[in-house]
Amino acid sequence: MVWTRKDLLGLEDLSQEEIEAVLSTAESFKEVSTREIKKVPALRGKTVVNLFYEPSTRTRVSFEVAAKRLSADVINIASETSSVRKGETLIDTGRNIEALKVDIIVVRHNYSGAAIMLARSLRASVVNAGDGWHEHPTQALLDIFTLKEKLGKIAGLNVTIVGDIAHSRVARSNIWGLTKLGAKVTVCAPRMLIPPGIEQMGVRITEDIDEALSRADAVNVLRMQFERDEENAFPKQLEYFKNYGITQERLEKARKNIIVMHPGPINRGIEMSSEVADGMNSVILEQVTNGIAVRMAVLFLVAAANENIKNEDSN
Amino acid sequence: MKILIKNARVIDPANNLDEIRDVLVENGKIAQLAKDIKLEADNIIDASNKIVMPGIVDMHVHLREPGREDKETVSTGTKAAACGGVTSVLVMPNTLPTIDSVENIKLLKGIIKQSAYVNVFIAASITKGRKGEELTDIAKLKKEGAIAISDDGASVDSEIILSGALKKAKKEVVLLICHSEDKALSAAGVVNLGFTSTRMGLRGISKESEYKRVRRDIELAAKLNTPLHITHVSCSESVEIISRAKKKGVNITADTAPHYFSLTEEAVLGYDTNMKMNPPLRSKEDAESIKHGLADGTIDVVASDHAPHTESEKEIEFERAEFGVIGLETELAVCITELVKSGLLDWPGLVRKLAFNPAKILGINKGTLTPGSDADLIVVSPENEWVVEKKRFLSKSKNSPFIGKKLKGIVEYTLVAGKVVYKSEIHPH
């Protein structure tokens, strides 16, 4: 078997084969959601905990739907309602959840590396649902899955990622995943939102959005998280839309069938116009649908691998 | 009480000595260094194939007492020191309370007198509470026993205040030690700025935040013609700046810590908080530059920057974890492994970095085996290998970046004032 990891923590560590294993597993799970009875027994008797330290609706719901369609039992823990507020450490929380004989912990955390730390301390599987600015592997996998579904391949594609690259875990995971599969990635943002050394991840950098779009087969538009601009490093919203916002006018100068993606939730009129978000090139809602198949695949693969690890340990 | 150490390779740079000798220790002093001493002794140690050198003088240590006895105490920290071959430490003043007044020095001296296994020298703070605002009474602190001043952990931002401190330090003949960091530049950073901070999704600490402040501190020292010591140098630019200043004759000295030449930022990629310290681990090129700085004399001293922290302060999210690592028990072996075995320094060269130079810089009568001096010495098996294990640390805290590493060089005996304070049979590695 290609997939032997008990955890999915990021795409940086994964090989091309491992990423392809997730994508092909997702393909086979996609059909489940089109059935009248949208359920398979793959994770029956397994328990999945969604441990979310950051507010999130779409990712949490997507994981919950994915787990339920695999027949797992799902429990949601949000930091506001748990002992996390009482000062319990992440590892202690994880160990307590594990003591409930939970099989998979899906963790979203505002600190980079939190999922890695948790995975190191636990025998349960850990799936990273986004850690700080570091990685958001399932988002990138569903972006890649959608792209591949639309264009038939990833190798050789020109993909542009626009927006706050510096603070984006979605950007990092997409860059690792896409480059491993042979795509050519361009990142486009004002200089202050380009983190140092990013070219060493194998990307091209440009500040010119029209140039970045001109050769692109797809553009992944990041959410501008103005609410998180602690260092006051962001351009003003209107200025950003003027210089980097994806508009129909800009798309007309790009390739005709350019794919427009967005991890959501969209700031209409900031990252892209409503016209683009709802337009012909947008695959934003398909990304949401594909997210379920990809997360089903990830939950399934890590659970199976962990089962194997446990069996080997007991032999 | 007589101790006779037989057939040792005795290394004492102060006397240009590197030969097979016997060492006689009597009444706490080095009594004789000679070939084949034929005398009765209370304790005869066969040191064939072993090295005898002056005990390490570690000029950058945090023992946490008073105030943070959960991390380390003078007792546990100096036991760890003895185990690492360190016979003298200079303790940094960032305790609770800060060592910024006569009363607080008295408090610390009381603790040291009761519980220290090795010599403990005191660095008081430059400014009250290490806030960088108001100078301490350096004359009184010196009189009470402080031999150096430092706001370690913080840099004195104000040039006016630092100038005032330098003038006082010169007058009172205490060494001013600079933690050179511009916090306005390093801000909330936690790892080296660049590809490492980017791929980890963490805020970076630029090399600029260090070397710009190193440059400023040296310029002030030059202007006021006052000795100044830069501690924990981590990057090539700092090495370059120090080297140029030394060539111009500026009276400065510098130290680095073992992790800055033995580890690089690669070690931090797994978010291991035992790799988190300030300044952060830098690039491979920086580590090389530190090594060359040690070899060519730009960097005078290796000091541990022993910074114990509890598990609850370290086993948490990387950004929230405390900065700092322990080092007393590993520094000698890391130096042997990385500097001597690689041919970068010879043994006498290493003894200079660890014992002779720091003693000289601090102006203390240590770091030598000259007959008549205090018998602070160590017996080392230079070739023996050991693996660093968490459970074997004598330090109260276990936050070492070297856990799991195989190192060369074992401390067999540590003597302080002629008394055996550590023997490897007791805590075999």
C-alpha cells in the first residue's frame, strides 16, 4: 500500500505517490454523495473528534459530513466550550480525547505546528484541518482534486495563487502539493504579503496580477483576512481590489477557460467581484462538494494505516 | 587531603603545557605538576589516556534561583555543572527578583553559600528590573560581589543609558555583557527569518536584529574605550563585525553557545521546542562562520547559555514555548565532537575557549593549573562516546537540543578546590 501514515499533517512531507493515492481514493468516494442513501460502512464503529481551536464552519462541517458518510461517530469540540479555556494544554486535551478511545482527531489550531505536536504525542490518527500559517492539507488536496477533475491532469499546468501568501496555510499546502505533481506555480501579491525565501519552495513570484493571470490555467484566490492584520501590513481593502481583485475585465485578458478557485469564505468585492465568483470560470461550489470526497479519502486512509500499525505492534 | 592524578595528558594553556604529567592536589590547591611524582596520597587517580584540564568556566548560565526553583536551583544547576566539567559559572541576573540591588545579591550569595557544588560568580543587571530605564548602582553591586553586569534576555535600547553603564563599568572594572538584540526588529519572531520561518508558517527573527545591535554596542564601546563582551553570537554578520572591530583594536570579546555551531535551523523544522532559543538556530553558513570565528580567535569563548525550562513551559505550541535550552552537561562533549574531532581546534585551543579565556575576560583567578592556584580541574576521557539521554540529566529541566545525539568525551572527575564534586561512576553516561 502506498499510504502508510497514521496522520495527515501537511503536504510538504508527502510524496507524489501518496498525494495521488489520496486523489484516487477520493475519486472512488465521490460517488457515495450522489446516492440516495449517502453512506458507506467504511468507518463504522470508529470515532472521529473534530477539535477546533479556531472558529470554522465550512471545514468543520465538511469533515463532519465526510465522517458521517463513512458511518463514523462524530463529536465536535470547539475551544470556547471546552477545558481549553481553563488552561489545559493541547497535549493534555489530546490525551484525554484519546483516552475516550477515539480513532481520529481532526484538529484546527491557530498555532503553526500544533497538529504535528499532537500527532507526536498520540497513537490516535491526527488530521490537520489547518494550523496557523503552516498547512491546510485537505484544502489543497480538494483544490488539486477539483483542478484535476476539470483539466484532466496537474503536471504541466500553470497555477497562480493570488493574495496574502505570507499568512496563508492554504497557499503553502497548495504550493507543496502542486509542485510535487509537476505543476508550475506562480504566487502573486504585493511585496509585503510575500514571505521571505518562498522561491525555495519552487514558485515564481510576481506582483503584477495581469501578468500572473496571462499564462495561468487556473487561479486560486486567497481570502484576505483583514480581521487578522495584527501587524498592519495589509493594503487598504479598496486598494487591494483595484490592484489584485479578480474581475471579469481581468479574466477577459486571461486564457478563456481559466479556472477560478477560492477556499472560502469569499469577501465579495475584495478578492474577486461577485460576477467572477458566480461566473462561468468559477468552480468554488464544486470545491465544496469535492471537499467531502477528499476528506472521506483522508479519514479512510489514515484509519486504515493506523489499524495496520496497531496490528504490527501487537504481532 | 592529598589527591594524586597519575599519567594524565595535562593541558594548561596559561603555562603552554600539553604533556604527560602527574598532578598533585593538596589543601585545595594545585601543589605540583611534574613527571612521575612519587608521593603517598589519600586518593590516587590513574589518568592514563585521559586529559586533565582546568575546569570549564561557563560565563553564561541561568540557575533560576531565586524565584524559579521549579526550573532549576543553585543546587541542581551546579550539580549539573559539575557533571559537565564546569567548575565555575557566571549566573545571569534575570531571576525573580532581578539581581539589581545589594539586598538581592545578598540573598543570592546566601543561597550559593548553602547549596553550590561549583564556584558561582554573579552578574548583576545593568538596569533596574532589566527594564532598560534606570541604571543600577554598579559600584555597590561590585562591592557586594558582582563581577559583571548584563541585562541578558534584553538589550539596553537607549544609547544614553548604555553609555552611562559602560562608563561606570570601566570605572568599577566590571565586565559589561551585551545581549545584542533589537527587539523592534526581532519582534514576535520565533525562528530564523527566511525559508525556515516561511515553510513553518512562523514569524521570523532576522539576523539584522542581532548584528545591527552588535554593531551599535561595539561602536559605543569603541567610542568610550571600554571593554565589552558580546554574548551568544549566532550569525555570520556578527562574526564579521566583531572581527573587523578587533582588527581595529577595539577592546571587545565575544562568546557563542554550542548549539550555534553544532545545529542549524534544519533542526527546528519538526517544531521541537527544544530547538527554540534566542537568538534562533541559523543557517548552515552561519554555523560555519561561527566555527571559523572560533578558530581564528574572533570568538573568544564557548559558553552554554544554560536556560532551564519546565516541561509545561516547553511541551506546548511552538510559538508559546519558552526560549532557551540547557547546556551545562553537554557543552564539553559537543565542543570535543564538533570542534576538536573535526580538527578546527586543537585541545589547548579548546581549553582556551572553555576555561582560560573566560577566566581572563572575567578577571577571575581561574582557568589555569598553575601550581598554587585553586584545584578546579577535570579529568576527561576524550575518545569515549555516549548518547545524550533525557533521563540522565542532573539539571532539574530536561530541555536539551542534544537528546539522542551521540557525542565524544566523558567527564570522569570534576574537582573544585581540590574536592571531588563529580565522579562518572556515580552517574555513568
